[in-house]
Amino acid sequence: MELGFFTMPLHPPGRNYIETLKEDREAIIMADRLGFSEAYVGEHTTDLAETIPSCLMFLSSLVHATCRVKLGTGTLNLPNGHPAAFAANVAMLDNMLEGRLIVGISPGGLPSDMEAFENLDRDRKAMFLECINTMIAIWTGDAPYNIKGQFWNVSTERTLIPEIGQGTILKPYQRPHPPIVITAVEPFSAGVTAAAARGWEPISANFLLPRWVKSHWDKYTAGCAQAGRRADPANWRVAKSIFVCEDGKAAQAYGKGENSPYRFYYKQLLHKLRKAGRTNLFKESKDAPDESVTLDGVVDRLVMAGTPEEVAEQILALRAETGDFGTLLYAGTDWADPALGKRSMELLAEKVMPMVNRAIAAEQPLAA
């Protein structure tokens, strides 16, 4: 099992913005040093707790600060922009990273962003599909472009000057384009099937109960079957909120206690999802009343916290419940205590994952 990193990111609104930007960069630089395979960063424009408005711009700041980790957009909220701009900016960053880019895409999930970009009442799923289809057409096509859609048109037919390069959009470093992933945030997500049918891979969100994460595998398998390809667990990424500490009592306090940054994270998220009528994500049964969803219950069910040995057991228990998956994405949280936040990442990489992978290897029969 590979180890990756995924951060929205989410910090208390009162924190100094320059400090949180530096902290988010430091976490990914640490991930690179510790051998994490991937690191994803989210974006939102209208949120004082989630304060990276452009994940592409943020990731560009890490091009020369990292050397091994693949960097991912987590995600580009496609209805909020223009496909020509997305295509060109992704291509530039892919070249800057010399192929270390993964493109995570979504319709976006923050209502205030939707309102600000004037798509709150529009068909954002249709916009999302048109945008990525246009981006792929740009990456795989040649100028002059004449791509017509319901929401955007992209043309350089009237202004193309091929002998000097005018009218042509950059190609990505990776051909025909970087790998594409989607983040699945709903139980039994139909989007996972549609994505897999197109050769894209899923990330199961860290705020989904394990039983709903499990539902994504069948959807992924169905999409792979439509495309005539094998569904490989190695291509499935599962995000989890994890805190590791040598002291078990301190692990529970920092991971789940009243002043825990993990508790703050889920308090923010629960408030947003309750307002949006989406508490179903936290329910063991769709018939359970909304009142049954409490912050204590959410934190207890969704945060893994403990010593290295305890967390290794929890990861293996998750895998037993969801089925095999290829990459565990450590969900980044605010470093309320920087020493504990950094040490958690170190322990996960250096102690926990070796234990997990030894246990997984022991399940496999020895080759004859």
C-alpha cells in the first residue's frame, strides 16, 4: 500500500494567512522527504477557513521544493473557470513538474463559490463534463481550434498565425495529458462508474463512513468493465483522517478531544453539510434521522488516532471493511501543535506503513 497526502486545506479563520500558507507548503515538502507518493491540494475562493483559491498556483510554488512526490489538484472546480485557461495552466504546470502532475477534477462543492461564479442554479455537472471534454480536445487537437459547446466556445480560427505560434495552446508534458482522478464524496457514486469508463481513477473522500467507501469499488469495477479494462485495486485511493503519537493518551486528546484540530475540521464540515442537507454522508443508514448525526459520533467514527501499533491495526481494519486499495491518503489538518502534526506524518511513514505492508504481504502466498 502506497502512502499519499490530501489536504483541503482547512484552518481556523483567525489564524494568520501567511503562516497557514507556509504550513501547508511545509506539510507537502515533508511528505516528499518522507516518501509519500502523491500530494493533493484543494481550492476554494469564498471561504476563510479553506484559503487556497488556486491549487494550480499553490502547487507551482512546490515545483523546486519537491523532487519525488507527484502533485495533484484536489480538485480543479471546473464550472468556476474557462476550459482554455484550465487547459493551458495545467499544461504549463505539467511541464514545470516534468510529468509529476495528477489532475483532480470536480464540479465543485462549496455553495458560496457557486454563487460567486454565477453557477449556483446552473447545471454544474453538465458544465463540468463540457469543461473537461473541451480541455481534452485542446490537449489532443491542433490549432486552429473550433470547439463549440453549450457553455463555452473555444476558437482561434480568425486569429491563427501558425508561423509565429499565435493561436496555439500549450501541450502537457505527459501525452496525451496528465492522469485524471475524481474525488468521490457520495455513497454509491455514479460518477465513479462514469470516470472509470473513461480511464480515470477514484479518490474516496476521508469524510465518508467506511461502508460508503466500500460502495465505490463496485461502481469502479462496473466502469472498468464498460471500458474493457481490469479493475485494479492499486488504482483506488482512499483518504482518511489519521493522527499518530507515541503516547496513546495524547493521541486521543489531540486526535479527538475538545481542542483537537481534527474535531475542528469535522465541526466545520458537519456544519456545512448539514446546511446543504447532506448529513447522509455520516449516517450508517439512509433512514436514520438527521438528529442521529452528532459531532462526537462523526469524530469517533472517522478519525483514526493512536500509537503506531494502534493506527496500523485501524488501517488494516479499514482495509478489511472496504476491500483492498492501492494508496492511503493522509488527510492534512491544521497544525494546532506543529511538533505533534509533523511527528504524526513521520510516524505514519516510518513506523505505521511498514507494519501495514508487512501484514498485507503476509496475506499473500509465497511464489513457488
